Amino acid sequence: MTKQPQELALLAESGRLLASVFGLLDRTSLIGMSTLQINEMAERFIVHDLQARPASKGQYGYGFVLNSSVNDVVCHGVPSQSDVLRDGDIVNFDITLEKNGYIADSSKTYLVGNVNPAARRLVHTAYEAMWMGIRTVRAGARLGDIGWAIERHAKRNGYSVVREYCGHGIGREMHEEPQILHFGKPGTGLTLREGMVFTIEPMLNQGRRTVKTQADGWTVVTRDGLLSAQFEHTVAVTASGVSVLTLRPDELAAGPLRRLAPAG
């Protein structure tokens, strides 16, 4: 589960390239675009501009570059020409990228136009919860520390954490060990070691944590129809703590003291 320095460098390059895909989305006016149009835009950028491979396309039979999860969709939303983003929506784009044999994975929930305060607060809290988990990562910490920090922050703000889906180790394969639960007890679970690389990707629901999968076999929605939001980064355990390999341009510009502030 641990990576050598040369592998970490390649993973960091994949992470840097993936972050630039989100930079492209940040510069795009999403209102009126279909999720399929956004998928095609991301694919062109990854393949032609970055000379990289969209790692999700073709995996497990999935036909698209990204997951587009709108409003009450928790994860694995399938891009569609008929799924048009409208003022007030929230949408999570989950994207993977492989370069030189190594994969990075990240997601961001976007506020589309004039989003109501309740939805905006959910999105902000999901972003903060991810960073609460990231802040616990260091050699010698335990996996339970990550999940505990995330769930504590979610519950304090009145939200639930989805338990059916988790973070994961990543490297040459999309899904490697260990599994990273977004709930848990501090001081329990696997001990983190320098060189481990994995994703932290909590999904927070406005209402109950229960979910269901729709008839397409992919799209997961909240059972109560309330909103869900998610953020994700690929991180590496280092000698000094943690390195976030997929830091996005907006986060780099904000600086470390601003990354727990509300996401715009």
C-alpha cells in the first residue's frame, strides 16, 4: 500500500493535471449546459490538451469520463444530453485521470447560479468535512481518526454521512487498499504509513444517510429526495504529515489558511 518516491512524483503529476481540469470547469458558465456537454468538454481537454487518459471511461463498463451528480444524486450520476443544469442547482463532478501509468481522483460540488442558502450551507459543510479528514492524516495516525473527524463535523452541522461508499487507495489501479471510511472511532483501524496514497471523499446528505440505486445501475440518490454534496482529494502520507496531490487552482490561490473556509 506504500509508494516509492518516484511513484509519488508520478502521482503528483497526475494530480496536478487533474486539478487543471477543475480549473477549466471553474472558468465555465455551467447554466444551460447539459452534463453530457460538460463530459465531452472534459474529455477533449484531458485527451488533447493534457495528453492523458480519462481513467473512468471504460472501467467496470462505464462509458463516460466523469460522474455528474445533480441535487439529490449522491454519486455515480451518468452524463446525459437531457440533464441540463439550471440556476440554483448543485452538481458534483467526479473525475479521474491517468498519466504515465498512475491515476489521480478528485471531485468538486459546484454551485450553479443563485443557489439557496440551505443548499449552499450543505456544500460548504461537505467541503469543510473533507478538509477535517485531510487534517488528521499523518504517519502514525489511524484510519478511524479520518472518519471520526469527518462525521463529527457533519453531525455538528446537522447532516448525515453516507456509509455505502468510501475513499480508497490509488496508484496504478483506481481502487486499491485501504478503504477509507468517512465515519469511525478515533484510535482505531489501520495505522497510516509514509508513502500511502488514498482518496478522502465524504458524501453529506441534508436528510437521512440512506440511499438507493436507480434502474440504470449507476445513479445513486438519497432515499428522502433531499440534497447531497461531496468533495474529494487524493492525498499522500508524508514524513511531515500530508500532501494533497489534487489541489485545485482556486485552493492554491486561497492558501492553506483559507482551505477550511466556505467553497465558492
